[in-house]
Amino acid sequence: MSVSLAEVMDVLDAAYPPGLAHDWDSVGLVAGDPTEPVTSVTVSVDATDAVVAEVPEGGLLLAHHPLLLRGVDTVAASTAKGALLHRMIRSGQALFTAHTNADSATPGVSDALADTLGLEVEDVLSRGPSGPELDKWVVFVPVDHAAQVRDSLFAAGAGQIGDYSCCSWSVTGTGQFLPHAGATPAIGEVGTVERVTEDRVEVIAPARLRSRVLTALRAAHPYEEPAFDVLALAPLPADVGIGRICALPEPEPLSVFVSRVRAALPATTWGVRAAGVPDALVSRVAVCGGAGDSLLGAVNGAGVQAYVTADLRHHPADEHGRVSDVALVDVAHWASEFPWCHQAAALLRGNFGEALPVRVSTVRTDPWNIDGGSES
């Protein structure tokens, strides 16, 4: 039984929805034919020459970091990244990226980091978008015409809730109106109050479809002036976003917690460094895989005693220390995201089993490779 690239992409897109990616990001399929079979999957933080050398012919490389991102205007073989892509294409290898969508998804990169550190995730640190803006349409229509109005609204894109379609709610009541001179009522006469048994039909529709739904409503409704309301729905908090707020199994001193982080993550020349009071007790922790100094403000209001992330710069860390008691634990960018590789691998193994070999690359793609003058 062979597995197509399209089937693998469907699983990855469901777990790490592309819509969660930041607008500056580049995620999804970079190279490969979705209709062709995939012989294996290799998971890595980065797509480097050494990692690609491990990918079998016809295999897929699932990378967290995009190979092509900003300012790409050539993939010529005379360029470093272009040469890599040409080599992959010649070998029938595919490349797929899940970056900030994997950061925001639940479970995602920060969930994997928390799990590796032995932490229990309690909440999202910085919530992402809650999905498309929605309208509730409330339409009043004679009972005999309610079905055709519903069908027209559904055809325009209304009534979609998750994996369900044709969703609506109705209740029957009495509508009243008085046609004046110049009106051409579908029911009743000018100058006479008319009472009609009507259905109140409610449906949900994306706000971006407002014009289309309105056109469909007017086309299907028998009245010259249909009665309806359009209510913009308030967004609900999403369970997706960057970073996680976590709890330790038992409180422990900061110095012990830092040792926990060092022992749990793969060793790097960057190492693990911290800023805080060594014997201060830590019971709740914020984590963010990858560069996380943009979330220092959110961390201060998260009710945590420590924050684990990567790429903390001098000035943001200094400013944070002047106004906050939350300790900082800074690790290598690659090390903080490497646990996600195992999460993604487990996802694919769970979906495809023995039909698709999946492995995590053993190549350390952390660019920092010299510590104190000795190679590591």
C-alpha cells in the first residue's frame, strides 16, 4: 500500500492549519508532486545539505523552518538554496514546511517543548486569531417559502459550522405589515394590515460573504422588502497561539529548574543560561519554542515565575529584569524546536503506521558549532 504526498499533506494541514501561519511566513509544499507516492518521511528543524543527504530517494523532508522565505527571486542551481532544491527534485524528494502554523497549532511546537521539560500545559500564552469573522442572519419568511430561502442561503455559503453544512434554526410566528401607496406586496393589499404566518430562520455565515448572502436572500425571498437582521458575532478565544503557560509537577528552585531544562534538551554550544534568583521557587512556567522576546510583555501578566525561550537579546532581557521578577531561561533556537520533530513524526506514524516509514533526522542543524575554541 503506497501513500501519496497529497495524503501526507492532508494530515499535516489538519494538524498544523496553514491559516494559522503569520502573514510574512511561507508554509506548505515547496517541492514535490502531490499525486506521486512518498517512500518515507524525514523530519528536521532545518533543510540543510546534511539533512537532505539522509532523505531516501522519493522521500519527503518535513522541515520546520522555511528554506525559501524573504526576497526569493531565483532558485538557480548556482545559488546555495537553488542547488539544494535541484538536487532534491532530481532525486524525486519532496519538501514541506510547517513553521508558524506549527508554532500556533494545538498541539504545536511549544506543547512539544513543554512535554520534553516535564511540564503540564494549562493555557496559551499569546492567543492567535479565532477564525473568520462571522455574521448571524435572521430572516423572516412565509412558511411556504422558508425551504427555498434556506437552500438559497446555503448555496451562498451560509450554514457552515465546522464539519457540518446546511445548519439553521427556525421558529414559527406571526409577521405583520401595512403596504402603502407605491408598494406591490406579494401578499396582501395596499392599505390593509396583513398578518402572515412566518418562519424566523437563523443561519451563520462568514462576514466576507455578506454581499453574496444578501443577493441570495433577496433573490429567493418572495417579499418586495424582506425583513431580516444581520448580527456581527463577537470572536471567541481560540485555543491556538504562540507560547504556552505550564505548571511544574512540584515547585522547585530556579537553579534546579534550569538544570531540568539543560538535562531535557539536546546539548548545544549555546547551552542554557538564566537570569533570576537561584533559590526562588518556580511552580508555573511560560515556554515558547523559537525566538520569544516579543512575548516578554505577555509573560509579565501570565502569573508565572520563569520563562523558557530562545534568542533572548541583551536589551530586551535587561529591560525585562528592571520591571519584572519573572526569571528568564534562554536556550538555543534549534534545541527549543527540536522536540517538535518527534511530535510531528508521531503524528504521521499514528496516521499511516507501517505504510510510511518516518524518522527524525539525527543531524544537528544548529548553526553554532564552536564552543570555547573546540569543536562540538
